[in-house]
Amino acid sequence: MCENILKLDYEDKEIYLVKTAHVSKSSVEDVNRCVEEVRPDAICIELDEQRYEKLKDPEKWRQTDIVKVIKDKQVGFLLVNVILSSFQKKMAKTLGSNTGGEMLEGIRLAEENNIPLILADRSIKTTFSRIWYKLKGSERFKMLTGIIASIFDNEEISEEDLQKLKEADALEAALMDISKEFPTIKEVLVDERDQYLTEKIRTAPGKKIVAIIGAAHSIGIQKYINADIDLDELDKVEKKKGIGSLIKYLIPALIVLLIAMTIIRNRDAGLDQIRSWILWNGGLSALGVLLALGHPLSILTAFLMSPITSLNPLLASGWFAGIVEATIRKPKVRDFEDIAEDTATFKGFWKNRVTRTLLVVVFANLFSSIGTLISGIDIVRKFIETL
């Protein structure tokens, strides 16, 4: 066995960890050699279902239904995936190699030798959701801006960072710097996934298991190999409850109540409040779509829907504007093919129909929230004036 293969014993099982660099050609050879020598009963790979499908079928982007993504409220998740894909392409170019070769080799060997293949990593959606809901609002903003900034960062990479990039996946690499500032990110991104990988690997069928993992996870797997691990707990995504959730419902109710009370006292002042609500909400949401270079009908949709959706925490003007945008300017096959290359520049985000639709949704919702704040303050002011 070579130095990149680590043997662990767990109960009556022999576990062979193939510590790979995700962009190394030699890692592919290590996988081949280990499977040939060990002849395992199961092969585990550091992928979840989504990344497995994407690796097996890189053209799967073409089948994405943008309208369905918007209706399922998955715009944020898709946008993050687009950004990560762009970062991964940039990383592969920097390192002079393609990523995922060692995983593809593991898949090939499992299929050719009829060996059970175990997708051992946690869903990237679950991982990102757990990070998202554990962070504060300001931390979320900093994380997203950090990911986006990493795409356009042309700064020279040090040898130390280069080695870390080789051992990290796209999500880990993109969050490498900001995870130093926020322990929560490292806890969810690395520590929890180490536990998840450990449990999936040690419960794989058979006595001999070959696990293909990024070298950075090998230390954690050794640490947790005999620990009690609850996968259900690691898969759980609990939204923060408390005053934040309550405020989402209280603010619209308070706005309606203040307008009603103002109308009772002064009809003209109440009508001014309604106009303020419509113009600020609709106007700023429409401005957001305009900045995203949305279609005129998408802009109109944002203007009409924002005053209504801002009173309902379960709806958002961006969803409606995004559906209109995606229907009128339906993304073409070429947009999906060029998505990684286009998102490598700011201009590309607006040029590509896929990302432009996502920007329409995000900007419409963001500016609508600003409109809610401004008009809400104006409504309170007008109400006080009637007292």
C-alpha cells in the first residue's frame, strides 16, 4: 500500500481510506491500485446524490427547469451552486487539472466489478442549509459576499493555500478564508461531514471497505471511527425560531392595522399611507428587476406584486417576476453550457439567461424588503401625525 492509503479497523471490518487530492492524477492511480489489491466488498465515495449525478452527467444542467426552481423556492440554493461551479472551474484551471477524476475512477471500478457503491457524503443542500440557519444575518451576508468575491479574486495563491485547495472540495475551498472567522462554518462544513462520512463508511456492507475521500477528511474519520454518530441529527435542518419568525408576521399585521386606524382618523392621511406602501414597495422592487436587466413585463410584475407579497410572509415578489422572466426569456441550452464561464465575470452574470433570471428574483426581493422598511417608517410617521 502507498502512503496515501490508510487502513483502519472497525469491529470486524477492514476500512481502507484512499486519501486523494481532488485534482491529482496520481490519486486516480491510487484508487485503481487500492481496489485491485484489496478487492473490497463495497466502495464509498465522497459524493452525495446531486454531485454524483452532476459528475456522471455534466450536461444535466440542460434539464434544469428554472420555473420549477423558483416555485420550489430553491433560487438561493441554485445560485450558490452556480457560483460554486464557477469557482470549481477557476480552481481546476489554477491547479492545471480537472476535478473529480478519482471519484469517477471509483464509480467505474464499482460498476465494472459489480461492487456496491456508497455515496458517503451528506447532501450539499443540507450542509449549506445548516450553515445558513446557524449564522446571523450579518454573517450570512459576509459568507455570500466572500463566496462571490472568491470568483473574481485574481490574487496569487500561496503554496500553503495551493495544497489546501488540492485536498478540498469546491464548497470547502470557496469558504476557506471566511470559515476562519466563523467557527460555525467549519463545524458544519468539516466536522459534521467528517462524522457523516465516518458513519456511512463504517456501516457500508461487507468486511472490506474502500473509501475514496479528500485527504483533509482522513484525520476526522480517524477521530470519529469509534464514536457514537446520529445521522438523523446531522441531516436535520431546523430553522431558527423565536422573535425573528414572529416579526415576519407581526410587521404586515401592524402595517395593515396602522393604515386602518389612520383611515378612521383621517381618510386622506390613510390614502397617503396606501400610496406610500404601493410606490415604495412596487417602485423599489421594479428597480431591482431593472438593475438585473429584467424584461419590461418582469419589471411590471415586480411593481404590481410587491405591495401584495410584502404583506404575506409566505410570498415574494421576486418569485413572480422570476417566473415571468424565465417564461419570456427562456434559458437556452447554450446558457447552461456557458454558465461556469459566464459567471467568471460580473458582466457574465447579466449576460447568461439562467443567472440573470436568478438575479431578477434576488434583486426584486431584496429591493422589495428595502421598500417595506422605508414605507413602513413613513406609515408610522403619518399615523403619529394623526394622533
